[in-house]
Amino acid sequence: MANPEIVEKNGDDRLLEGCLSLPDIHVNVARGQSIFVRGISPDGREVNQEFAGLMARIIQHEIDHLNGILIIDYASPTEKIVLNSKLKELRRRHKLNEENESYIQHAKQAEALHEIELKVKLEEMAADEAGHARLLRRILKGL
């Protein structure tokens, strides 16, 4: 379903919710127990579908992502204070992962350059050997 839009929510359910985008972060989020969603099918037709329970929660969570909303946006001011250290740790780990990725990228580039240098040296050595062989043949012919 493309461009999903929640047109109706029924009931209210508050649960501790996590997100793969924010590992180790959990926030109490109120969601509708059942929802009615309108969207577009792959062939361009309007579709309407009802979801309930866990599936309703998941759909609401994913629609939030499409709208740029994360679970931390639902955190109370007190929860945000508590979560701040976890978020700083996530940022630090993400930065380390980026630095590691950058190091790996540079190492791969250096390895590729080294291989190219070795190939060039081998080609030069082969050319030198061919030149030496030609010189040796000339010398031997002259004798």
C-alpha cells in the first residue's frame, strides 16, 4: 500500500515500544487499538483496510516513520532526560561505526593501489627481461 493514511482510530492502547532505528530505546506510546487505513494499491486503485491489535500498532509505527516521527518524539520530558544518555551513546557508536567504515574503505583503496603498483612493477620487470633477452641475443649474434 502506497501513501497510507489513517482515517479512523478506535480505542487507546499504551505500550512500551521499541524501534530498530533506535536500538535499546523504549518509550511508552499510545496507539489506536484498531485503525482504518486508506492508500493506493500497486496498480493505482484506492484501497481501504482495517487493522487491529499488534498489526495496528505496527502500521501506526511505520506510518509515523513515513511522516518523519520517531518513538522518542512521544517521550515525556522526564523520559527524554532519561533517554538522553542512551541517545548520546547511540550517536557515539554510530560515529565509531562510520570511522571504522571509513578506515576499511581507505584500507581497501590502499590495497587496490598496492595491487596496481605490483602489477606495474611486474610488467616493468617483464619488459626489462624482454629487453635483456633482446640485448643478449644481439650480443650472441655478434660473436
